[in-house]
Amino acid sequence: MLYNAYEMQRSLMTTAGMMAGWGAEMWRHPAYMGGGDVMASALEVFAHSAAPRGKPEFGIDRVTVDGREVAVTEEIVLRKPFGQLKRFRRDGVEGAPKLLIVAPMSGHYATLLRGTVARMLQSADVYITDWRDAKLVPLADGRFDLDDYIDYLTAFLEAIGPGAHMLAVCQPSVPCLAATALMSADQHPCRPRTLTMMGGPIDTREAPTAVNTLATERPHAWFEQSVIATVPAGHPGAGRRVYPGFLQLAGFMSMNLGDHMVSHFEMYKHLVRGDGESADASKAFYEEYRSVCDMTAEFYLQTIDVVFQSHALPKGEMLHRGRRVDVGAITDVAILAIEGERDDISGLGQTKAALTLATNLPDDRKRYMMAEGAGHYGIFNGSRWRDKIAPVVEEWIVTHG
């Protein structure tokens, strides 16, 4: 019922948005005087917020390497039902460190890390986990949970080959650390040389945020009954139980509703003043932010349990297919933990906890960075990421490569 109601509402909003877009063009016509720009701007903001969105493109076709511009082409290295390993091949550039960027499976597409990829392409051979929208995966392809996520990471590292580095942004820090621990225990030849985790919920008991509180103040059964829906007919994954992306988006928007309202009002004012460049910057952000996808119910519910409620990894109780995950097994994978001073999703200390858990890793293979003034998204996008954080990641990779 929830998903069907959303689909109906989305259809109505799409129609209304198209009409608003048409109205905006009409009000901007020279024939209209007095208030035309005001009305057109208001309708344009509404049309933008109501427009339907699919999976965005990375759109990275060129990058500067050692002072020269080179072409970039995307290629799929490995396809699996719930995600694919994508490589950004830099034409004519060889010998750079291989870097697997692990994108969050948290309601947004991997393109949310477009800025992360673009910056690291300056110095690395970049791969990324391109997760698939669960509503597009047929039931015949089976299920996908946290154990499968860890297996996918291992398979992706095997496809890249020995000597790769791994960078986890937010949510995947837990499965990335778990995969590294398991591969280290097995002395797997494709275990990463370095693991960088940025804003990850390794131990959510440290400086709990509103996200952590929401996940702990209700019993596990509440999440299964209240936020899990069934994909309706008309989608390839019809019948699959999912945590819908639109619910995830609504949750994040409500956390900072005032800021989002101000942003849209600023967009409106830019349009009225004819400042199209500033308005386009706001539009570009929200185009990406509102592009959401579903995740499987089993993955979402297992993450709520393991990461936020039972704190299984930091307590040494996390299991992968019945096998205990021992972070102490990591002895030669250099770990870099990065946190944002103003992160309101993963609080200070949550990612740093990984360094304490890696009890058998030498101190010279551990490093912590607190990015001053950075919020959650500022850790991996924007000027602080490009100028302050990325150079530290690059240095860490070179030092331990």
C-alpha cells in the first residue's frame, strides 16, 4: 500500500511539475509585464522539485594528470545481480595505484561520489562499486544482505587483482573493514594494501547522532513493520521486499528541513534576480540528492541490527556466514580513518574506533585525520575534500603502496 500510494503521488506530481514548467515559460514571455519573473521563478522551483529522476550519469570524460588533460572512458569490469564493478580508464596512463572506491548502499546512487572519483582520478586508476536499484532486480536473482555485500567486495578486489587500495565512504566502512579482516585472516593475495574509511559507523556508541538515535530508540520489529514495502507491479523487481529510496530521502530531508527550505528559497531568489549560474548550482545538487534507489529489506534490516543496535563489529561479535569477524587479524593493511568535525550522520570517534579494534596492526600503519569544519558530505565532495583531504589519502596510498 505504501509503495503504491507513493507511485500514485509521484505520477500526480510529475504531471503538476510539467504544467508548472510550461507555466514558467509562459510567464517569462516578453508579453507579460509586472510580476512575470516572480511567478515564473516560483513555478520553476516547483517544477524542479517535482520532476521525476532516474540514475544520473557520472559524466567524467576528461581529467588532468601530471599537468596534461587525458580522456576518461567508463568500462564494466564485473557484473553481478545487485551491482557492478566500474572502472574509469584514463587513456594512455599506466602504472598508477589501483583504487576501489566503495560507494554507500544507502538510498543514493554511486554518482553521489562523482567529486570523489574525479579528484582521485588525478593520481589513481579508479574503480567504483556501482550498486543497482533493488526494485530493478528480479526476484529470480535471489536476495542480498550484509554477508552478500562482503562477498561482493571480495569478488571486486579479486577482479581488480593484487595490490589494490580500498576507500570506503560512510556506510560501507563496516563491510569494508569486515572484508579486510576476513581476507587478512585467510592471507588472501587480493586483500587491499590500504583501507581508508571516511565518516563510517564503525562504532555508533561513540558520539551518537540523530541517525543513530533513530536506529536505536525503536525495536527491530518496528523497522520491519513500518519502513519495509513491496515493489509493485510495473518494475522488474515486482514482489521484492525493499526499504524504498523515497523513505530514505524523506528521512534525510526532515533532519535538516530548515536548511533545505532555505536552499530552495535561495534558488528562487537567484532565479528572480536572473542569476542563473547560482540557481543552476543549487539545481545540480538537488538533482543528485533527490535521485534515490531502493535497497533490499534483508540488507537494511541486518544493517540496523548489526551496526546500530547490537554493535556487533566493535564488540567482536559480528559473523559472516557463521564465521566471526576478527579485526585483530589485520596485520599489514594500512588503515586511514577520516572524520568531519561537523558530521551530523557519523559522529566523531565512530570511524576512529577502527584503529583501536585493529590491535595487531603496527602504529605506523594507522593514521587518523579530523577534517576541520567539514560536515558529512564535505568529507568526500567540495573544496575541503579536493584541497585538504584527498592529498592525505594520496600520500597514504603512495607511502604504503
